[in-house]
Amino acid sequence: MKKYITSKPDVMGGAPCIVGTRVPIDVILSLLKQDYTLKKIEKMYPWVGIDRLEGALDELSNLADKLANGKDNQTILQA
């Protein structure tokens, strides 16, 4: 599976970002909480693209499911 979220100490202070960008995941989530659509977010960050936005959200959803089901929580929390 392709990774859409990464965290590197030298990029945005290690904040989780969409791969290949300096766009933090928390910014995307904040915009979604404010009722922005993925289309609107894509217009704000056209270099990210809808595929990477959707991929990052799927990846977050999968992590949330694993946490909710208690699967390998320690490994997930360390990532």
C-alpha cells in the first residue's frame, strides 16, 4: 500500500504531512471540521491533488479503525 502520510524531523518540525508536500495533516483535518470539501481544499493546495488527499484520509481512517479495535496500539501510537 502506498503511504500518503509521512513525518520527517526536517519537514515542518516533524508534523505528519501529506507525502511530497509540506501540508500538515492537522491543517486538512481542521479544514474538514470547518465543512470545507475536498474539492475546496484541493483548490487551496492544487499541488497536493485529490488523490493524495483521499489517500491520506483513507490512511487515517485505517489507523483509527486499528486503534478502535485495539490492534497493535503500541506500534501505531509510536509511529
